[in-house]
Amino acid sequence: MFMSGFDSIFAVGESNGNGKPTITPAPITARHRPRTLQLPSYTTLDLSADYTFSKTTQVGFRIRNATDELYAESAYGNTQVLIANPRTYELSLRMRF
């Protein structure tokens, strides 16, 4: 008989002579192993440029994932992956008062 533990599987065996059954860790089989998904590594290229108009005004331009690399950013369990954003552009305006 198998019983789930918090982080392992236990087998309940015969009594050890004192009237109580023995509980020992059961061998972990492929059926009981947690499934994991290993994601391939990736490299992205981000570019940025800033221009200062004056002491109080600055404009910035960013390109994230400039090569438009398709990659999985993270995984949930072994069945779901989060695909990262494609190439994105950002324009910013910073003003100091």
C-alpha cells in the first residue's frame, strides 16, 4: 500500500512485532518521479539610446529582443511554457522639475 507523504512516497509493511505496522520509504519509480521540463538557454540583444535636449529634458529609445529571438522564458510544470515577448520598441520622455 502506498501513501503520499509531503516530499516522498511511503510503503506500509507488516507489523514489526510490537503490533504497529512499519512505514519505510518506498523506492521511487518512474511513475512517481516529478516530471520536469528543461528549457534551452537563450541570449537576447537589447539596444538603447538616450538624448539630452537640456538639463531638464531627456528622450530615450529602446529596442528589446532586437533579433526577434523566439524563446521560452519560463515553464510551469511540464506542460506549459511562457513564450517571451517578440521585438518591442519603447520611447520615453524624462523631464525634471
